[in-house]
Amino acid sequence: MNAEPAPGRHPTDREAGNNPADACVGPVVVDPDEVARVIEVIRPAIQADNGDIFLRGVDAETGVVSVELVGACVSCPASTVTLKAGIERILRDRVPGVTEVVDVGAAASRIGETSVSL
């Protein structure tokens, strides 16, 4: 398909790659309060398995949500699946703009940090 308009005809906005509807849509900024509300809905299911989840931060512009999984989640081999296929999926479905969920507790344990220093 040729993107060039016929002679004497101007391209439409869509043909020129300018969708007027796109001009009204800016970047979605994640609402940290909405993330916290959804985390509170998820929390009882995690607590039922002797774990817990804490919201540690929300980058409203990139959509990255930082959480910490604690309790039984720390040693659970399925915690990554819970994080990505469960928590991240639910947050992405329910909170506009969420792009990823990361477990800051898991990252800290990989580099040798702990919540208690001696």
C-alpha cells in the first residue's frame, strides 16, 4: 500500500501517522493509593500461606511497583511465580499504568543485605 496521497490530495491525519485521538492520551501515571488498595485485597491470600506482602514504592512514571515478600514467601520456590503470574497480573489488570512488579526483598537477599545487621 502506497502512503503517498494522490496528486493534489493531502494525506489524512491517519495516513500521515498522526492519529488525533492519540493527541489526547498522555502517559498514564500510576496512582500509589490505588496500588496500596489492591495490595490490601491481595494480602489475605498471601497471609493464608504464612507469608505477607508490603508495598515499598511506586514509580508513578515508569509504572514499576516495588514490594517485599516476607515470611514463608522468602524461602518458597514458587514465590517468583506468585509475584509475576499472580501479583503483577492482578495489579496490571486493576491499576492503569502498572508495568512491572519487583520484589525488593529478593534483590536485597541476593546481594547479601538483611533487615538485621550485626
